[in-house]
Amino acid sequence: MHPNQGWQVQQPRAHGPGYGPAPGWGQPLRPSTAPAYLAGGLWIAVAVLCFVLAGLNSADGKGVRQTPEAAVALLGLAFGRGVIANGDPAIVATYVAGGVVLLLAALVFARLAFARWVLAGLGFLVVAYYVFAVVRLTVNGAGTLIIVPGVALMLWLAASMVSVLPPVGRAMR
């Protein structure tokens, strides 16, 4: 009987470039796509909010006088009459923002990485506007009207923050 007959010595094997994972550990796991879909879902909620706010203030031709509690959350209305004459540009800006967010959210669902950065940039810009709007409403004595802009601020901020998280970036690959 040969001395190595029952005991075959196994030589370490190389597993391709960089030797890969250790034997027995299998292939590395792919990152989950759930964070990308979570970010896209938050942006869909932002788009729905934009459409609801603009729709509430554009029905029946009354404009921003129809629902003043929701009108204060329209994009651009806090700049005053010198910039926004009758509120119609604010309604249009809110509709356009909702449409752009909806389009880019579809691209996030398709896992195109540039869309999350464009959305995050737009989101942080709108967050800065809503901070200005809430401060202006509070300083001008309309503190009871800050609820809807405050909710919009939190939703835009949450969607923007989730978009820039590293797990979302890994999910986009």
C-alpha cells in the first residue's frame, strides 16, 4: 500500500484573476435592488404630491384663492406678487416639477444612475425653497399655513436623502 493512497493531499487552486472568493464561500452576493425601488417610490410620491397641489389650485378657474392652505405649498408662490403675479406661474411650475420628477423616477426604476443624482440635485433645490417658504410664512404671521409646505418639505427631503445613500448607488449597478 502506498503511503498517500487513503489521504490525497489537495493543492490550493487559483480561482481566476485576483483568486476570487475563498474556496467554500461561493460567489459574492449581488447588491439588492430594493433601495433603488424605495428611492423611486419616494419620488413617485413627490410627483403625486406636486400634481395634487397644482390640481387643487387650478380647478374651476379660481386659482390660488380656491385652497389657500394648499396654495402656499406651490413652488414659487412664496416669492410674492413682484415675482409671481397671480399664482398661475406657480401652478405651472408645480405641474412641471411633478412631470420631471415622474420621468426621472421612471429612470430610477430602470436603474439609470444619473437619474438619482439629477433628482437629488432638484430635490435639494426644492428643499431650500420650502425652507424659505416656511420661514417666510412664519415671519409674516401665517404660521397656521405651514402644515402643507412642511409636509412637502419633509417628503422632498426624505426622497433626496434616500437617493444619495450608498446602498441606492450600489443598487443602481
